[in-house]
Amino acid sequence: MGVSGGYQAARRGPSMCPGGEERALDIVMPLLQKVAAKDSQGNPYVAKAGTGGSGHYVKMIHNGIEHGMMSALAESWQIMKLGLGMTYEEVANEYDRWNKDGELDDQGRHVLSIVEDKVVQDVDGTEGTGIWSQLEAVRLHVPAPSLTTAHFIRLASAFRADRKQVKDAFGGQFPVREWGEAEGDKKSILESLRRAIYATFLASFVEGINIIDQADQENQWNIDYSAVVQIWRNGCIIKADYITDMLADIFKQPKVDLDLLHNKRVARELKQAFPALKEIVMKGVEHDAIIPSLSATLEFLKYSTNTILPTQFYEAQLDYFGKHMFDLKSEGAGKPETGKHHFEWKLA
């Protein structure tokens, strides 16, 4: 069983994701429903995820989604603080605008000024779920760049002493430069930033669910995705009412295609947020903002929707150097399998 909620869940109740045989779950569910966090109507944030080890697995990928979302939010914080020159109070007020249930209280706003940029959980062994979720994405051949890139910056963050040494070798750093926007433009940028964060949040869910779906097909867990969405509604870091409401509506439908990029509603949401995401990434690159998850999400949307990728040339190189074979455009897309054609690019 996967459990979310951190140490405060001991008082407020956790979000729980049990998996296993139906009979066993029926025995423990009454107890879990009493312990779990609950919504305003008293509904518990616990449900049967599926059979076998599905509960642990879904919780693990939950943490991968969490990394993508937390990185994007942290990137937005640095843009506001260093790029737009906002005070901690102004940043907190902006987050309150985005979400009336903002997480930072008055004390938290001031503590931030002394926190060092050194995330070590992935390196010191206190958290392995982030690593495992990335390994699973690669093993199952699921593109999940919003999640994976977020993990890479955590790894870089842990080695602060090494970053200092690299900075010395370079003779300095690439500092985040002020964006120098007028007050009216600043409001527009903040709204674009909000939309960019939303796009990255939604992409993180899409990527995570794609990983779960592939593992579900492999293990025959019969995962109940409606139940998973209920589990994710509260008591965990990836609480996102608008997104979970949308996913709940989608998973109610019969014969759901779990690659959510195929879903017209999800596609419409991401397409509408794309210009804002692109604007923020362009400005971020111009001013040296550190935006791994935001920029990875932009690239994810670009290459996921494109049928003319630079890998056409990549494939030709592979065939040139190692006779890895290729398919022809005239033959249609087909499945991901070794091509049937080879070209003798040079005489032996």
C-alpha cells in the first residue's frame, strides 16, 4: 500500500493507495477509510487501486508526478523572485491568486530566505521513489520529460560543493537576469506564467498515467483509474482539483484511451496553454532562468504532436554506422519495431 501525506498525515489523515486481492482489501478497507484524510463531504481519500503490487506502484509514480509539479512551481518562484524582482510577500500573494488555498503561511515566506538549494533525498537514500519512477519510464519506453528532467535538477542540487567547483572552473555562473518588465507587462507575464505552470502540471499527470498504464498492461493489475483519481484528490502533494475533476470525468467514460494526449479535452487544454508556456520558456532562455521542467514540457508537446522529427536523420545515421535498418515513409507508421530496409551508404 502506498501512503502519502508526510509526517503531518499522522494528525490530519493520509491519502492511501492499497492494492491486492479483492478479499483481502475488503477486510482492511473499513479501517483504512477511518484513518484516511477526508473531503468536505466526509469521503475518504483511499480506494482499491487494483490487484497485486499496484498500490505501491501507483504511489511511486505519484511521486514522479510530484517531482515534475514541484520543479515547475520552484521554477516559477525563481522567475518571480530573481527575474521579476518580486518580494517573498509578493510571490506568496501571487500564489494565493493562483490558488486560494495557498500553502505558504507568513512564517514560511520568511524561512524561504535562509533555505539552501541542496535537495539530497535522492542521493542519501531517504527517497527512492523518484529514481524508480524515472527508471520505469525508460524501461517501459514512455516519454516522461517533465518528470525526468525534474529529477536531474534534484541530483545537480544535491552536489552543491561540486557546483561551486564548476562555477570556479567557468570563472563565474550564468546568473538569472532581471526581465525588466513594466508593471502592465508584468501582470501579463504572471498570467502567462500561471498558464505555463498549469500546462506542466497537466503534462506531468499525462506522463505519469502513461507509465502506470504500461505497467498495468504488463502486470495485469486491472487498475481502477477512477479510484486512483479519488486517492489523489487530497492528502497528497499532487492535489489539483481542476485536473482531477477533468480526469474523473474522462475515466467515467467506457473504454478510455489511457494515453491522455489522445483525449480531445486534454489536448485542448494543453493547446490553449501552449502559447503561454512557449512565451515563458523563450523569456526564460533569454534571461538565463533555470527552467528544466517548463522547457521539457514545451519540447514534450512539440515532439508528441509532430510527425516530422529530426530522428529521421538519426535513423539514417544508425543505419550508416551499424546497419540498424529503417522503415520507409511510404509504408505507414506501424509498430515500434526494427525496420526492414538497409542502404549501403559507402562501399565496403
